[in-house]
Amino acid sequence: MKEELIKNIEKLHTTKLGEVRIQKNLNLSDTNVVNTIKNIILKRECKINQKGKNIYCETKDIILTINKNNFCIITAHKK
């Protein structure tokens, strides 16, 4: 699953509301949320699993939820 996500990393996107939600949940001041999420996914320690239609990317302190079909970043949470 990780290989497929990395192969399609340029397709990652989010909605305006998703961007606001992710910035709030991760306390980001960075205006380019998608690039921040890409960097998290590309980290070696990022574990990627698929459950149903979603992909879950997990590091020691963050969990990302991404739609498998359209690569839309749904949300991100701190653990």
C-alpha cells in the first residue's frame, strides 16, 4: 500500500474545509498543508495501512486519513 501511495503522491489534495481542519488539528501555521502531509508520508517511520476505502498513515505522534480512491486527505490528528 505504501508503494501505491508514494507512486500517486502528486495526486494528494484536500478541500478548503479539510485544510482548515488539518491546520487546527496539527497546530500548523504552514499554509501548504498538502506539502506538509506529503513530507509526513515520505518519512521512513510512517506506517501505512488500508481499511475499507481509507488509507491510514501513522507516525509516532500523528494519524492521517486519506481516501484510497481519489487521494483526498480527509483529516489528521495528533495521538
